[in-house]
Amino acid sequence: MTDSATTTTGFGYGKVILLGEHAVVYGQPAIAAGMQVGVRAHASAGAGSVRAPAWQLDLQVGDDSPVSTAVDRLCQQLGVAERSLDFWLEAEVPARAGLGSSAAMAVAIARAVAARTGAGEDDILAAAAAAESVFHKTPSGIDAAVASRGGVGRFDRAAGWQAIPVSRPIEICVGLSGQTRQTSDLVSAVAHLCQRTPVARRLIDALGELARAGMEALASGDIEALGHEFNMAHGVLSGLGVSTPELDALVRAARAAGALGAKLTGAGGGGAVIALAPGRTEEVLRRWRSLGCYGFLTVVGT
């Protein structure tokens, strides 16, 4: 147990899903990667304030907002009085952009609290999962796994997180559409489509097969094959109704700029796209800027 005057810190990685989003909900594997950016939480003795200037967030635990409720559940899970600490967050990933911001926040806060109480890794993940359930109702668990561990890994609901060997670090362009979205609504929409249109369920299985192929490409360093799998996955996700004109425009712009492959990442309905463009990253980012969209470069597999 730390001294009450001590400030403790925790970090959670932001994430990109390379392949397998939505399929992971149905027991198929997905590939996800921790980015070099995320959320850093600082916990100090206080009265339950939560501040994240980058997200224009300034609230008090107990005000019934989703973030307040999530922090409340997290603290209860770790056996800490929810209004005994103040949290200040350095957020390097945008909120509600499909980049795992809520899981990164939850893991960062859980680690900062655990540094005060001595809670273990299993306790941290359980607390993060409790917080994530506020935002995503029945989360698959992939975001919390990536936020906690970083690196590149395979995730499915049966086996959990398994690190994937990557032959070399991979540069990925991340483009932000500027559209916010609610993951739980998109998951529900895909479930409704699968119930109404049985062939949609086979598309889910195809996403799982693309994820398996992606694991082979990562292990062998075949970036060209991985790019093709990105392109195919975006087509399938578009067919499932989770892409948008803005996401499609970013994907087309990346390919026109020389990307080997590009796709939406995360639940869709807005958020972000990712592109593989070795030797062409600056051109991809420039094309996105010409559309009025911000993009950045990250490296995964380090």
C-alpha cells in the first residue's frame, strides 16, 4: 500500500484491429496490435475527480455519466472507495474512434490503482473488463487484452490473448474519419443482419479465415499478402453494412496513394481506417489531409 500523498501511474495501449473485427464476437479469431500511443493515468488521494484535457473531460465520480460509472465499477472491483482518488489522464488516442480509447483508459486507471493496492494482473484485467462493460455492454475482451499487453496477438473468446510472432516491425498509417460511433450499436446491427440474412453469417466466417491468413502473413513477413487481406476484409465489412462513405473514401485515397491494402479498423460506422503502405506512408497521409482528415503513422510488432 502506497502513502496517501504518493501519485501512482498506469499506462494502457491504444489499439488497431488488423483483421477479424465483428468475427471475434462469433468465436472467430481476430488479430489486434497495440500502438505506440495510449492513455497514461495518474492517481492521487482526492475526492473522485476524473480529468482528461485531450478529451475535454472533467467530471466527478457519481455524476451518472458513462465514464463516471465505469471508473466507479473499476474502483469497486479493486476494493478502493470510488471517491477516495483523483485521476488525471494523458490521452494520446482520440475517443470513440475505434482505437481502444475506453479500454486504454480503463487499463491505465486500473494499473494506477493497483500500484497503490498491490493488486495483480488478473485483478487489473477484471477491473478493466468491469469498466468496459459500461461502454460496450458485452465486450469481446479484445480491447482490454491489447490495452494491457501491447504487441501483436490473436484473440478469441475461447482461448483469450495469444501473442503472435512478427518477423519484423510494421508501419501502419491510421486515418481518422472524424465520425464518432457506438460500438455496441454496430455489434447489434450486425447480429440483426445475421439473423435476418443467413448468408451474412458466412461473411463473418470469411472474416475469421482472413484473420487466420493474416497470422501466416505476419509470421512470414509477407506484407503484400497482408495488404490483400486488408482489402478483402474491408469489402466484407462493407457488405455487412459497417462501413461509411467517409471510411470508404479514406480507403480509396490510401490505395490511390500506393497502399498495398487499406480497411476500416474496429466496429466501423465511423472511427478510423488503417493502411499498409511501405515506402508510401507520407503520400497516404498527404492524401488523407487533402480530404480534411487527420492521419498518423504508428509501428506495431516492436
